[in-house]
Amino acid sequence: MQKILDSAVDAIGRTPLVRLSRITSSLGLEGSILAKLDYLNPGGSKKDRVALGIIEEAERLGTLKPGQTVVELTSGNTGTGLAIVCSVKGYPFVAVMSRGNSVERARMMAALGAEVVLVNQAPGSMPGQVSGSDLELVERRAKEIEAEWGAFRADQFTRDGNWIAHHDGTGAELWEQTDGAIDGFVDFVGSGGTYAGVSRKLKSLNDAIRCFIVEPEGAAVLAKKEVTNPGHPIQGGGYMMPELAYLKDLAVDGLVQVTGDEAKEGARMLAVKEGIFGGFSSGANLMAAIRLLQGEMRGKTVAIVICDSGLKYMSTDLWTDPQID
């Protein structure tokens, strides 16, 4: 039994790892899929690790001053993590988010004490689907607030605290929890921090471990494919940013594309068969892992991360049920 913790921040990380035996059995798959339940972090997502890593790195470097305002562009998960960390550590926090993200995230950040600035979507963007153009508008507003307020920018796309949190945390935990018996890792990429940190850690321990990037079909710029579906519904990634800082000069063993419908199917499968209530990206990770076990990783053990809670998507079509609605 774990001892009493001093704060919610101390509860970040060390999440359970679950074998998805019901899914693999029902599909007749050879091998195992292991799911890291990062939706059980205090803020409901893996981004709690990133938030803590970035803030503590800035404190060590002296780039974040006591009481200084923190600002960040977010799809909601990093912002929620930052709201928790900043609340505990005494920093005001401003979250800048596109209106294309689910409203639950904005409400949660506000409830945790953040000031939430919602940015209108670009012309032609679909509600519930954040495009690269939407992200550019959010980035512009975040930079304005940083300059106006003299705020510290917790830039999850460039701060080393992001990938290091997953290297020292997620990756190390996966190795320990599996006793090194892991053959592959699959990750739907947003900032690239999870993939960068976990893949570096695992490959440093066993360079035979294969690591795969997951992208939305029709928006797979890392795979150098034509963009035909910039308005995909998989929130939290697939931003069509071909130059992600964390992925520069990093080994990638393969790239997998997943459709929005497949991501939804995967999330629903996790809920119904395994009792794991994840969001779109969790479903995308599952479907990519299934495809790999059906092909080049047949008979192997592949790990995925359950990135965030399905509770953050109750207003979206991920959980639409005509019997209830």
C-alpha cells in the first residue's frame, strides 16, 4: 500500500500496465498488447507527466520565477496537467485552446483554477476537429499573451522536460513492469514527446525493441503522405507538423496510419471488452497495435499508452448513443 502523498503532483506517474488479453483473444491474435493506463493520472492523461517535467526543469534552470504566470497552447490535456502542477506550486496559469477541442477540457482546466482563453477556429474548420490552421491561430494568441504578461511559455513542442518525463518515467516504468520482456512500442504522435522519450529509453536498454509512430490516415505528414483529410477527428495529435523537434534524428522503425473511424472503434473496444475508458488517441494506439500483431509483430509483445480518459469526450460523437441521446 502506498504511503500518504504530500500533493496530487506526487501521484503523477507509476501508472498500471494491463495485458489486453480479452481483445487479443477475441480477435485470435498471436502475441500480447500491454496498455499503460496513463488516464489514471490526477489530470486524466499522460500529459500530467509532461506538465510536471517542464515546470520542474524550468525551476531548476531558473527560467521560471516564483509567482510568474505560465502560459501554454493546449488541446486540453497538457493544460489540465499544468493547471494541477501550477495550482500546487503557486503559479498562475493561462491555457490557450482552440474551440475545436471538446468543451469538457476547457471546463476542467477552469475548475482547476486556470484562466482559459478559447480561440475561434479557422474558416472552413470543422467543430470537434482541430486543423493545422486552427493550431496556428492558437499559437499566435499564446505568443501574444506571453509577451503581454511577461509569462513563462511552457512550450510542450520544444521543452526538454517533455520527452525527458517519458524517458525517465513512462519508458523506465514499461521496462520495469515487463521485466524487459517487451518487443515493441506504438504511439500516436502529437508533440512527439512520448515517442521520443519512451523509444530512447527502451532502445537504450535493448536496441532490438521496435518503435512505431501512429498518424491519422489522410494527415500522415511524418510518413510523407499527401494530406487529404486535415479535419480528422483524432484529437491530441496528427497536427500535420512535419518538423517535430523531438523526432529529429530519432530512430523510427515504422509508421502506421489509422482512420478516425478506426480510432473510435478502438476506443469503444477498449471500453466494452477491457473496461478501459480512453479517448480517440488511445483507440488509435490500440488499432495500430492490432494491425502490427496481425503482421510484422505477430507473436510479439507490444505496448501502448492509454493517453487520456474517455470522460473528456462525452460531448463528441465518440460516445454518442441513440438510446441515451
